Amino acid sequence: MTTTDAAAAIRAHVRAFNARGLDALLAGFTDDAVWITGTTTVRGRAALTGLFDEAMRGLLPTLEVSDLLAEGDRAASQMTEALTYRGERRTCPIAAFYELRDGRIASAKVYREGSADVA
């Protein structure tokens, strides 16, 4: 995988996330992908489907990429996430680190400033 391909995969992930296109979002993950944020670790497509479906309906999140660095099959991104929690709109700086395989996200670890957990 080239650096350009890794960056394109992350940008496609963010576009699908912001569009709340669950099918497009999940197509960007390997079947055995691992997603880690805060105290939550989710493994596999079925679990990712539940995680993102719930978040998209409940939190109405959007991402804005500030910086994106990619090299080979790895990428790191600094973003701002806007979400709604308990009726209040919040903005949170986040950093995400990705490993890709065959052009899709195989693992991601996301850090939210202050806390990776919303609650």
C-alpha cells in the first residue's frame, strides 16, 4: 500500500462517517478490524456495525481533519469531532492512529482530549 492510498482510505472513512453512510463506512474496514477508544474495544464487522450505528443515531457526530500523516500501511490523524451528548453539542479534539491492510482499516485507536469516553 502506498502512502497516498493510506491517506485516501482515511479520507474516505471520514467522508462516510460524516455522511452517516453506514454501509460505505463499514466497507472501509477489514472483516476482523479492531476499534479502540477509551475503555471500549470492538472487534469484527458485526460489532463495528452496532458501535457506529448507535453512535450515528445517538451522538450525531461529525469529523473535521486538521492533519493527516500516512506512511505505508499506517496513518495518524488529528481531528475535531462535533457530537451531541445529552442534548448538548460538544466539540472534542481527537487523535486517531490507523493500521491498514489491503486498502482498508484493520485497526484504529482513537484518543479524545480529556477522555475518550463520552459519558
